[in-house]
Amino acid sequence: DRDRVRTISLNRPERLNALTDQLANEMIAAIQEADRDDAVHVIVITGAGRGFCAGLDLMQRLEDARNGDRPEPGRWERGDDLGWVGRQALVITETSKPVVAAVNGPAAGAGLSIALAADVRLMAAGARVTTGYARRGLSPDGGMSYFLPRLVGMTRAADLILTGRDVAAEEALATGIVAAVYPDETFREQAQAYAAQLAANAPLGMTNSKRLLAQSFANSLPTQLRHELNLIRQCFATEDVREAMRAFAEKRTPVFRGR
């Protein structure tokens, strides 16, 4: 951990961090652990080596098939109605802390879905992303069909999903898939600095903001206004807000302690 930021790195660089059930479930557990740790204010997900995440490890599935190991739900999806691809989307969205996806390299399929589920996405200038499913005869999973239209609109989402084409960083920034693009050579440092800037904010304010944004598409305006009022009242009752007011009056930077 650094600057109250927990970095979770997908670590199968020899396969561009392609997902197996083990890797996905380890990531889920790591996010849950970070969410329970009061010393962590922001969670960053990134990839080891030159890739972010190449999606489901289809080569591993092919090798299993060649060895006579049928791709049964118990091996790859654990047989429930969400599968690990669904659980990874839920754990990212339901954690109380902001999640930043630092897309350092190629992100495809379920790997892109991880990034889309995050609250903020940052991208290296040389990286590429793709929905990828159409090129493999598949339909989206991991929440892609939920998150992508909300980020880029239905027409662009249909284009990206149905073509499966590669998207460069410039287009990803212009269409709202990512919030910022940084040079490859300084990407990790700048992504860390961005996350540290978030982590300097009051934890409850960020948690409540994340909840409000998640609810906004489902709620009517009056309902959303009531939720905003209820949550900001919670914030006003905290020591962090009193510290922010003192710091404003004293013309200094507030020091938030999460209470």
C-alpha cells in the first residue's frame, strides 16, 4: 500500500493476465480484503507486465479440451447464476471504496469488463481495448452490456460490441470510456498519483458519492434528490467535514481521518 491506495495487480504476464477461475477469484478476494481495511481509501486494479487483461484464457480452455477435461461450470463458472465474471463485476461496484482501473496495456473481453466496472478508468497511450466477443463467436459477459451503454451511449456500445474492433487510447478518451490517458513511460506513476489524489479525500464522502452515482440511472429525480439529502446529512455529522471547514477557514489542506 502507498498513499492509502491498495494496488491489485493481475499477475499472469506470460498470458497477458488472461483470466482463469483461480486468478479471477483471487482478484475478488483481494478486493474484498481491501474493502475491509480501513487504512485503504482507494483500490487500483492493473496488470503485470505489458498487458492489463486479455479476458478469459481461451488457450487454457483449449488445452483442457485436448486433455479431455470438459469445460464444466464447476471448473470455470462454479455453477451459480452469476459465474466469477458476474461476481467480479459485483464486488467492484459494491465495494465502498473508489476503484480505479489502470489500463496499462491490452484489455479485451472479460478483462475490459473489469475496467468498465471500475469507477474510473485510466489508460496508457499505447494501450488498446476491445470488447472482443464477436470475434470469438461469443456475447458479452462480466457486465459489459450494462456498463458500456452507460458510458458511451447505445449506438457506440452496439458498434464496439458487434464489431469487436480495437479501440486506441485517443478514441477511448474521446468517447468517455476512460477519464485520462498518460504516456506509457510514466503511466504507472501518474495512475498512482491520480489514485493518491482521490485517497486524500474523506472516505465517507467518496463512499456516498459512489452510491449516488450507481443509483442515478434507476432512480427518478425526486428519489435521487432524497437520497442526496440523506447522504449529505450523514457527511455533515462527521469529524471529517468539521475538519474541512476548519481547514477552509485556516487556509490549509484538510487532513481527513475517516470519522
